[in-house]
Amino acid sequence: QVQLVQSGGGLVQPGGSLRLSCAASGSVFSVDAMGWYRQPPGKQRELVATITSGGSTNYADSVKGRFTISRDNAKNTVYLQMDSLKPEDTAVYYCNARLSTWYSTSDYSDYWGQGTQVTVSS
């Protein structure tokens, strides 16, 4: 069994900051790419940012310069630092990890966190 457990999120005023965390645990053997996605109200889930095991990052244009993704490979944890938040950043945020397990060390699959609400409002 693999679990991706998210923490962080909540209500913040425009211009504020929040930090999300997501830790993979259980029968994790190897973690490849990790990332964050979000689903705004009434819209489809969209990419926010990804990071490879080597640290290469990719961001959606809408968050470039405001959000920073990072990871701690020793802890199988990915972070999303969100600064200069805007009302349009309001969404449920999901973490994602592509990983293999001890049961099948060479087969990689996508796992998702439980989602956490981020609301940017005055």
C-alpha cells in the first residue's frame, strides 16, 4: 500500500503565502517525478508544477515567478511554496507522484494525494 498524505492549505488573503507538503509512504521503492495539480471550482484539473528526481522543474505559465516546487528525496516529500497568491489560485490542490513499490520495483504508476483546499479571498 502507498499513501500520499498532503498538509497545508487553507484560507489566505490576496498577496499572501501558503506552503503545501505531500509525503509518500508505505511500500515505496523508488520515486520518479512528483508534482502538483489543481482543480478550480467548476473547471478541470490542471498542472501547476512538476519536479523530476534530479530536480528539474516545470511550471504552468500562470504560476511562474510566484510558486516554487521542491522535494526532499530522502523523505519522499514534495513541497509547493505559493507566494503572491491571487483569487484565481483558489482551487483544490492535489499532489502526484510517479513511483514503484517493493512489490514491483521496475513498474512505475501514478499516485495521488487526498486533495487540499486553497482559498484566496479578502
